[in-house]
Amino acid sequence: MKTAILVPSHIYYSDQLTRLDTCLESLCSQTVVPDIFISISFANDTYKREFSTLLRKYPTVKFKLSAQQKFQMEHLSILTPLVSDYDMVMFCDDDDTYLPMRVEKFIEAFENTKEHCDKTGLQFGGVKEVQDANKVDAPPEYWAYGIPPSLLIEFFHRVKGYEDLMCHKFADMYLRNYLRLIGIGSIIFGTFVPDIAGVTMYQYTLDNPNSICTRQKINGKNTSNANTIIRDTITLGLVCDRDDIVKKQMMLASVPLSRLNEVVPDADRIKHLINILYK
């Protein structure tokens, strides 16, 4: 089965290339080695020069270099046309890793679920990794999925005309919610559960001070950034189609809901986009 892993990467802090090296090492060491595609951009020429070491170290990895900064979803948009003829597409952040059998286990779960859908006439969506099949977990991040490329192609088709909204630190949430909500009740995703409860085969990095989640927590403790935090939370609520979050944050900001576009200038366009993506 033809399997590809897509890795979006913008190099902008000192040990990021080391983390990317560790990421690639884990992907290239899989018991079933997939094709690996990386779209990468650099904050400065120094990082670009240092990157040449990785370019030589991983000759089988397919790199797409961008001269200007790209956001996560922009990188995935660049890579999507390259994997249209693959059976399954997986994902990895550039500072995360896979346990050695993750690709093999995903292929097994993917094929079993597709076979079941073919026999029963159900629409097949792919497979997703969860921590515990008996618990209602938070919606998986997009990197928890293995999907047919057609779903990713459809995502970017629906985004046409709103590409600028993908240039945001929270834009990955569009893809996360798209995979969670598209065809809900009609598209079937197989569930892959690790052997040890609570331990996923996707190793999410928790010690990176430069990650978006970590920076948000640090900034959240700084009252001078209160307005930025409220605006970011409202934006997140809009992207996730959570009116309750939007209303609560607007109350905290002491701003009437009628002035939402003054707080988040793209609010109306975000609403239009999620109606296209999630419905």
C-alpha cells in the first residue's frame, strides 16, 4: 500500500533543525518505511545553510523549499498535489516523532476498515489514533489521522478563495474540525488504539518552549497580553464553530457581539469558510 507522510516545517528557532532531524530519524526507521514529503521554509539564511546537512543525510526524503515563510496549512497545500496517487496520507509535526511500528499499524487498520466499508457499502474515511476506545476523548489533532488523499484534496478545494485564512497560527484547527465533522454519520473512520492505554504511537513533544501551545500558556500569564489572548480565543472559537466561546470572550472584553468584526476583522469570512468546510 502506498503511504506518504507529510511534514510542514518553518525553521525559526535555534534547535528546530535538531528536532526535525529526530523527527525524520523516527519516520525513516519505521518497520514499514513510507514516502516522506517535507515542505520547508526558513526565517533566515543561516538556518537555510544549516539545513543542507539534513538534505544530505536524508536523500530519500522529498523536500520542497520555499523562499518565504509559509504557515502550516500552506505547507500542506504545497505537498497535497504530490500525493494524489497514494493510498494513505499521514502527518507529523517537525518536532514530534513516531514509535517504530506506527506506519505498519496504521496500514493494517486502514486496510481492515476499508475492507469493512467495501463489504457493507459504507463510505470510507480512513483511520485515526485515539488513546482509549472506551473514553470520549477530545477531537483528535489532524496528525492523528491516516486518510485517503481525496479528503485532503477536497479540503483545499473548499478553501479556495479563503487561502489567506490559512496564514494563521491556528489554521490547523480548520483541518482538524473538517476531519471531525465532514460527512458526520456517513463517513466511517476506523479507530486505532495503542496496546498500552494512554500511550499513543504518535509521540507529541511536550518540552518545546517554542511550540504554539507552550507560547500561548506563557503569554496567558502576562496581563499586558490580555487583549491578544481574548482575540486569539475568539478566533479559535470561530474556527471551531463554538458560539459559546465567542460570546463568553466578547463579554470578558466588554464588547457587544455586534462589534465582533472590530475584535476579529475576518470574523464574517471565517464563518463563511466553516460553513463550506464543515457542513
